[in-house]
Amino acid sequence: MPHRSSIPHPTPLVAAQLRTALLALAGVLVITAAAGQVLTLLRTRQLAQRESLGELATLAAAQIPNFGSSSGRTDFADVVAAIQATDETALSDAGRFGRALLTTEQVDALAITDADGAVAFYWPTADRPPAQLAIPHADDATGDPAYAANIDGMAMACAPISRADMPAVAGYACVFSSSNASAPMSALATPVTATCAVAVGAVLLAMYHLKRNVCDPLAQIHAAGDGRSVELPIDRDDELGAIARRFDVLRNDLELARGDARRVERSVEDTVNRETQHISQQLRRAQRSAEIDSLTGLANRRFIEERLEAVFSEQVSHEVNLAIVMLDVDNFKPLNDKAGHAAGDALLRFVGELLRSTLRDHDVGVRYGGDEFALVLVDVTGLQARRIAERIIRMFGQKTAAAKLPTTVTLSAGIASLDEVNARSGAELMARADDALYISKNQGKNVAISATDGHPLPNA
């Protein structure tokens, strides 16, 4: 097992980061909700005060046409003209009405204008009134007030002044209020927008913080789990760092295990290959043992039966000559009868040694029967095969003469070659060589006979 280093206990930073991010997100949501609620409340309060201011303007517009009743003026235009002319009675009536109206906490000033918006009266008189007012779009037909904001820092509501006996709108009654509740919504939009922007920024910062410190490390660990080569966040001093370090150890252990598995696999393959080679060698040795004659060391009859045709076909297809020499030991049975089987076996071993020493590497010597042998000679003409056979006969005779055997033994040979015989198979070529051997033994033995004419070949 691979060594596993100890892993320090992690600092619980990830949980703290998640808690901080979640708390920040919750705080942002609370702030955003609170800001929205404040805006809603302010808007509701503003609309309520606007409506109240409009009601006061409507009330003033209804009372103003009666200002001239004490002085006998029934035409509102005359009242306006008297006020503009600083008529004491008209001014007194207007001032009294203005003081009564200003007792309302919501109203800071009162203005009476003509139909074109020119200011005829402004209360308190100590204040400097505007010369002209831009009357907001009021519904003159219904008498509903209109509202405008930021008129010299105050909110303004104007109602048309009319009466049943007036053919048209004679002027407007305008009331002013500097109450904070009547401040325009645009004055609140900036701080509320700033608060929401800060909240959104906090959310984005929290999301970035989570992505960088939680999501990205988890993605790296996940990618490593998929087998991709990525750098794990093993330097982090938190839970994710501990997970990454453990995962890194497991990954290293896995690589070591894979390396061990590959080595075991190679070892098994090597063992199997060695055993296979050993078995193959044993099979080849068994095959050679089955094909080799144990007494002479030559190929046995199995070579002729199983492989001669293949050799014949190959030589014919490549247009290379092939010759077969059949050899037989003359008087072998009388030798066995007189000297015993041990002497006969010794003679056969000598024949095997003689043939192996005479043949080339690609030639084949075969013990075909008890005292009968065959030579398969590749790329050899009939004349060359005869010379080889005669040399073997001569060397055999020299050896047996020196051995002073109780019975004279010699070799007879029959030769067949593709350059001299028209054979269509290896078996036919061998049969022609065997026929020539039969003739050789019947014609006195100790000679080499060719299959071409059945007569002894001339001496070289």
C-alpha cells in the first residue's frame, strides 16, 4: 500500500464564507425591501398631502368670490381690481381669509391670480410674491385642483375660481406648502437608488466571493474526478482544501495502483510468454523427436509421408531442380545373423553419420526402412546426385573393409532427378528412384543406377 501522509484538520472557512454570503444576501434583501417600503410610504404620504392641499385650494377658490360682499362688489374682477388697487376693504377681506387659511399647519402661503396667472394677492404680505404663476393644468370645467412641485421651494395646488353666475373662470386660488411630505419623489429617488445599487453590488460581490472561494474549487475537484489533469486547490486552509488534499492523495494512490497493475500485467504477460515459448520448444522437440530416427539421427519415414509433396511443389514452382537418391545396405540380414543385432545397429549408426556429414544443410537424409535410406537433394542435377551417391558408396566400402566384418556389406543406390525424369509428384519421383535401386541390386549391387535408362552411370 502506498504511504499516505497525514492531513491537518481544516479550518471551517467554507462554512463561514457561506454563512457570511447568505447573511449578506439576506441583509441586502431586507435593505431592498425596506427601501421599497419607505418609497411606498413616502409616496402614499405625498399623495395624501397633495390631496389635502388640493382640498384647501378648492375651499379657498369657493370662498374668494365672496370677498366683495361687504363692500357691495359682486364681480370677482372688481374684487381683483380692488385688491390690486390696494383697496383697504378688499385687502382686509383677503387678509382675514388668508390668516384663517394659514392657521392650517399644512399651508404656508396663499395666492390669488387672475385668469392669466398674474398674482393679485399674496399672503403673508411680508413675503415677496411672484409676479406671475405658471398655473398647472387644472380642470376648469370640474373645478378640480391641479398640483405642481418646487415653486420657490414649495409645493403648490391651484383651483379655478368660478361661480354659477360667472360665465368663465375668473382666476385661481393657489395654496403653498413647504412640508417635507410634499417634496417631490425625485428628491428621494437618488438616495433610494443609491441604496439599491449598494445592495445589488453587495449581492454581486457575494456571488463573486462564492464563485471564487466555493464554486471554482468544487469545479476543479469535479474535473479531477473526471480524470482531467487539473491543479487541485490543495493550498487552501479550509474544508475544500482538505477535500482537495485527500482527493490528491487518492489520485496519487490510484496512479500507484495503476502502475502496480500495469507491472503485474506485464509480469503475467512475460510469464505467459515464457511458458508459451517453453511449451513451444517442448512441442518442437517432441515434433523433432517424432520426425527423427533415434538410431541414425536422420529424419524418419514421416518426413517423406508428410513433407515431400510440399518440397516437390515448391521446387517446381520456383523452377529449381530436385533429386532423390534411394540407398539400401547389401547383405545386412546375413550380418545380423552372424555378428548379431548390435553389430547391425552400429552399422546403421555409421550410415547415419556418413549421410549427415555428406549432405548440405538444406538437404535431407531419411531412414526410410530397416536398412533402406533416402536422400532429398535440392537444386542438384541427376549427374551431381549420382556423384554424391557414388562418393557415399565408396566411403561406406572403405569403412566396412577396415572393420573386417564377418560378411561383406555394401551399398546400392537408385537415382531420379527432375532434369532427367518427367515426374508429376514427389511420390512419383521417389518411385522412379526406388525402381532404379531395384535394378542396382539386381545388377550386382554396390553401384548407383539412374532412372533414365536403367543402366549404371558412367564413372566420373
